[in-house]
Amino acid sequence: MNKSKRRKLALVLIIAGILLVLSPLVLYWFIHGDSDRYLWIISGPAPFSSFGSGPFQLFMYAGLVVFGLVLATAGIITHFRQRIEHASLS
């Protein structure tokens, strides 16, 4: 993989990781921002009806954060490996 592709891959991984880490905040605001919307969401079909339960929300939010951290870490490692390879070639 050449240098520019690796740099783009690292950037995409880091941005996707940050978005996934921040997504539980947006999702919580969307679900609990308005009581009418909350009732509309939890009265819908599965899996939306599970959004009202605490364990499901905890599992979903933790999964998003963990997956986001894994992606961001992979992007940071890719970025630093590319920098180390570049420095060793010089």
C-alpha cells in the first residue's frame, strides 16, 4: 500500500472512530429529547421498541464507543506506522 493511500486510510479510520464515539450522545438526545418522540420510538417495531430499556441502551452505547475507539486506535497506529516507515527510509 503506498503512502497516500495509507494516510487516507488512517484519516478515514480516525474520523469514523470519533464519529462513532460521539454517536451515543446524539442518539441519546434523539431518543430522550422529547417525551412524545420517546413514546413514538419505543412503541415502534423491534428493535426500536427495545430503546426504552436500560440494558439495551447500555449495550448499544457501549458497543458504539468501543467500536469507535477500536477504529480510532487502528487509524492512529496506521498513521504512526507510516511515519516510522517514512523515517526509516530517509
